[in-house]
Amino acid sequence: MKKHIKKSHCCAQRKKDSCCEVKSIVTIDDRGQMVLPKEIRDKAKIRAGDKFAVITWEKEGKICCITLIKIEELTDVVKKRLGPLLKDII
């Protein structure tokens, strides 16, 4: 019998043994660009041409945190959340 493996968003649930960690410090150049270190790109399976959603959080009117989420991951989350709602509407 084949086991069904549930695909979940990597940030959907926080585990006790998971945490945020500073992996690298990057510099923004004059054109507003930065380079993600190869080790991080490899581990995150980031390739040239990949698309990301830029998510920001504000505190006291200033952006304090910026997160990148792969479009594929974001699409999965949106489908899971909105899919059942759209079925009910249609």
C-alpha cells in the first residue's frame, strides 16, 4: 500500500527544534541588488530565473523584516486556503 505523503509549506508549522538563524550577511549594491551565497542557493534549490514573492512586516511605520517565498510554495498555500472557499462559492 502506497503511503500518501502530505506536502506542507516549510514555514507552516514551527517545530521546537527549528529556529531562525543568521546564515550570511549580504550587501546591497548601488543598483539595489544583492548576491545570495552559493551555499544558501544550493540548499534552497534556488536557480536562475526562479521567482519569489517579497513579504514585508512593518513596525512603527518602518519595514523591519523582509522574507522571500518561492512562488511555487506561495501558490500551494493559496490553493489550499482558497480552493475550498472557491468550491463553496461556485
